[in-house]
Amino acid sequence: MEERALTFEGFTYHCRVVHQDRPRAEPLVLLGGSSQNRYAWSRHEKWLAEYCTTVTVDLPGYGTADFLPARHGIDFLAANVRHMLGELGMSQVNLVGSCFGGAIAVRFAQQHPEHVAKLALVGMTLAIPDEYAAAVPRWTRMLELGDRAGIAGELVERFMSPAGTGVVRKHAVVSRLLLRQFMAQSPDELRMSVEHNARLMSHDWFRDDPLPSVPSLVCTGEYDTLCTPAMGRDVAASLPTAAFTTIKEADHLAPVERMEEFSDLISRFCTHRPLIGLPYCNQVETLGTAVRRPRVPSPAGASQAAPTAP
């Protein structure tokens, strides 16, 4: 394992690389959500690094990297990922983006398709959910006023599924973990959180630009109430071809709640192993722009059926 401090456009950032000398797949780059740093995936490494070199990163504006003004958006962060790959000597990678990291991963795939071998998106949506967007100004005011307890409680409620939604493993444990994490933020981290919210609201989240026709996977927890399974299906349908599934007994925090199972799913995807029949996943669907059935002309006067996905 090695830690690298790199600089892009004057901003210092940090990446963590766990090397695999006998890889069975291209290097795996994990882009986490806004509240995750490069160490958030360290417990996954014992499963993921068995198959390939893994890379996690604190991009500018997150973790221990330099503060990043909100005028720098997702395009900048995607370009930063390209810079990191060049510094690490990686020409092509399997790219996994979780939540906010998914938006960066999609933009990177659109702008640098030659560097993407496979693309996996976790808890991703084509648009910031309306309720989340409406709450951002209030959260920004709370952060500026130092109301940690108030915003921590609201964020936990937003990221975790409400009671009664369904059985979610480690729901109470992960809720407490998130609450402690939000409450323990330093003044610098709070400042970054305020700027992150400003970044979300001032830049495109998703652009309907061409995406590379590479093996793709979209997944989320079956009880994700932030980026719902329906939203995930829309994401999968926007890609050329994508497998879509939901992880059982999990919500938006599926990678934490079902750590071993999530790691197994990603490892299988990266090494071309079957995703069908996994006990921790629901049905796997094949979606995408390239797999939609074309509209079939109907006899005059007859109605036409809308295109469907297999």
C-alpha cells in the first residue's frame, strides 16, 4: 500500500493505492460520496484487492485535500481523476462511483472514454432529488451557524431509510456511525461541506452527452429512499448497456451495510463473473439505449406499443 500526495491546477490531493502484483482485472478506482474519504473503503480492500490494484482518493475539496472553491465543479473533478491516472501510470481502469462520486465517474467516462474499461455506479441518479435540493439552503445556513447537531440529525434521516421502509442490516449501527462522523467534523471540514453544497447547486449534475459502450453496472439498496431504485433504473437506461440490480436488506448506505456482499458484487463485475442468482441481490435487469426494442410499425389505425427493455 502506498499513499501519494499529488497536485492538480495548484490544489494538493491525496490517493491511496493498494497494489496487486497478480491482478485479474484492470485497476479499480473508487470515487466515494461527499461524506466519504479515501479511508472509507479500507475495510473493503481485503476483498477487492484480492483481484486487482485498488485506488481511493481525496479529490480537492474533500477529505484531507486542499479546500476547493465552488466555482470548480464536476468537470474539474473529472479532469483531476484523469490527472491522477496519468501520475499513477494507469491507462485504463474499472471505475466505481458512489452517489456524488457517481456524478464524477459519469463525467469522466464522457470526457475520457478511452480510460474506462468498466463503469459501476452506486446510489446514483440523473438529477439531484428535489427534496435534497430544497434542503441544501437550509443546511448551508445551519452549517454557517455551527448547528452541528441539527444538520447531523437531518443528514442521517436523509441518507438512511425511515423506520418501517424495510429490513436494513446494521441500520442502527450505521446511523450512529454517520451521526458521530457528522458531529466530529472539524472547522475545515464544515467549511468544505458548505462549499460542497454550493458546488452541487451551481453546476450540472448530469449531462446527456455520449457515454462509452463499456460493460456497466448500476446498483443501490432495495430500500434506498434518497436515490431510489427507480432513479437507478433511469441511470441504467441512459447508458448504452447496463446491468441493474438492488442489494437486499440495504438502503443508500449499501456499501457500508453489506460490505462483503457489495465487494463481492463489484469484484464479480470487474472479473466478468456472473451476477445472476446472487443470494444478496434481487433480479438483475439489462437496460440501456442499445438494448431497447425498436418501435414496430402497426397496421393503419392500430395503436403502437411503446418501446420496452428486455
